Amino acid sequence: MELTAVGKRYGRGGRWILRGVDLAVGPGELVRISGTNGSGKSTLLRLAAGIERPSTGRVARPGPVAYVPERFPPALPFDAASYLLRVGRVHGLSAGEARRRAGLWLDRFGIADRAGTPLSRLSKGSCQKVAVAQALIAEPRVLLLDEAWTGLDPQARAVLDEAAAERAGQGGTVLFVDHDPTRLAGRTGAVYRVDADGALRPETQEAQEAEPVGGPVMEIEVDVPDGSPLPERLPGAPERSALGGTVVRLAVASAHSDALLRSLLVGRPAVRVLAVRRREGER
């Protein structure tokens, strides 16, 4: 997905919310958009989704896009399952496949027992789970999460964390905004900040390195049978060492080791994990 010289304002004399935004995000990337309240983060995601049109510039999308807002409108004349079925059909899924995926996500978010409940009778948290499910059901090329964790219980937040990492690991492009500065820590490949002047700038390296890591260094040895290179960006930015043939050793802070393993196991290329151990000399 690529935004080129994108600007947004409302009305000819309106203030520029965003101006001169250039952003290119490739397959498999998980990117955080940060900034103060009202800086234009949500506007940026709506432009990326195609919900709004830019005042200047161009937005190019590589394929189907799914968007999750902070607040999901519950006043829709459907129950949870039938709504997800319709969304799946809109995305071109067969009725059977749409029904299967709807059941999978309702179960994963712990609301399978409310599949037949009208959206208007669901709690805010349950409605938000349906909102996330409708975005994930089509396995979109681009997933945009705008404070999508708001209103979710801790277990559902963890499920959404995993789902976002999985979508990136399977080659999707994921952009997200969240008020929790530790959201997806160690899994995010890049961070961009919307500044007060409406410009989008890469977060400074110092700010990214300020992210807490801690713990001993873990070494993960993997075999890549087809010899393909591992993705350039992996959770925790691990050190890499070629051990000969198709075997690679990755060294990463233990705080990021679980995220790294998940990314390796669900991503591309396919790998075999040969060993996971604490680096010698680490306590």
C-alpha cells in the first residue's frame, strides 16, 4: 500500500489535517501510527481504507482492504452470525466458507453462544468483537485497526494482538492506532508519527529503542528448506547468523522470543524450528 503526497482538509479554507504524507508499506509489515489526540491518525487510516478521499495526492491499495473503527454501529438489523455471513458474501466467499469463518471468529472471540443475538442487544464489547471479526473474515490484503482494542476485554485484546500478527505473518499489510504505547511491542516493524503540522515522520530510533525489552537473550535456530531469505523485519529485530546450508540462528531478547516464534511459524517462507535456548552465559 502506498500513499503519495497525500493531504486532507475539509473545505477550501479548512485547516490541513494531513499534508505531504508519503508512506509505503509492503506485504508482511505491521506498522504503528502514533501521535497526539486529534493529530490526524484516524483520518490517515480512513484515507488508507478509502472511506475518505484525499484532498491532494494519491492512495494505492494492493487488494482488498478491511477497516475496524473504534466504535461499531450496533443499530444494524442483523444478528451477529447473519451479519458476518453477509460480509463474507460481499467479499466473494461462498456461503459455506463465510459461515465457517464466521463461526471460527465468533468462537475465537468467545461469543459463539451469542451468534444469534441481534447486534442491537449485544454489549459494546461484544459488538466490537463482531466488528473485528467482520474485518478478519475475508483475510484482507490490508488490515487497518483504528483503536480497535477499545472496549475489548483482556482476553479478546490478546486474540486481536495474535490476529494482527498472524495477518502480517501471512503476507498482509497491517496498520494500527492504539492508545496503549506497548500495544504489539516487539512485533511492530516500523512506527510513524503524525506531527502537529500534519506531516507523517518515522519515529526516531531513540524512541523505538526506549521500548522495554529486558530478559536474557534467546537463540532460535531455524531451517529454511527452500533456501529463501527470512523477512527483513521480524519481531524484536533479532541478530542473524548463517550456520551453513539453510540453517539460520536468530538471537533476540526473551521478551520478544514468543512473538518471533509465532511470526516464523505462521509466516513465509516455511521454516522448521530446530532449537530454542538461552544464550550461553545469560542468567
